[in-house]
Amino acid sequence: MEEKLFPKPAVAGALQKDYIEARLHTDGGPREEENRKLQEEKAGSPANPYYVIIDPQTGKVLRKKAGLIPEAKFLEFLRGSLSE
């Protein structure tokens, strides 16, 4: 998903303008178990892909969404968090 959706001009522009992107890999690697615990804490789900928008000042989860999302719906998801 991230390889196809994130590079699209509208999505890439929104991410670069208003967000700090961080990726949490839970499907392997040396910190897999630690990453899974963090995903469960922030997202409340082990699903992949899972998108979480966190307020950097408070650490509060503003929005979260699981699964494959079409471009237009992903942009709505991003924009909705800016008004919260």
C-alpha cells in the first residue's frame, strides 16, 4: 500500500506539508516484538496496514484506520485529522 499510495502527488504533498511520517514495521526485523506492542498500544489492533495519526504535542491518537484505502478516502482521513 505505502509503495503505491504514498508516492502519488496529492498524498505525498499532504504528507510532506502537514505531517511527520513514521513507519512501524511489525512483520519482521530486530524490533518486531517491540513494534507489535507499540502498534497494539496506539492502534488497538495488530492489523496491517494500519494508519494512526498522533498529535505530536500530546501523544493523543487523533485518527486511526485499518486496511487498504483508496486515494480519495486516504486524503479525507488525513484532512480530517487537521481539524481535530
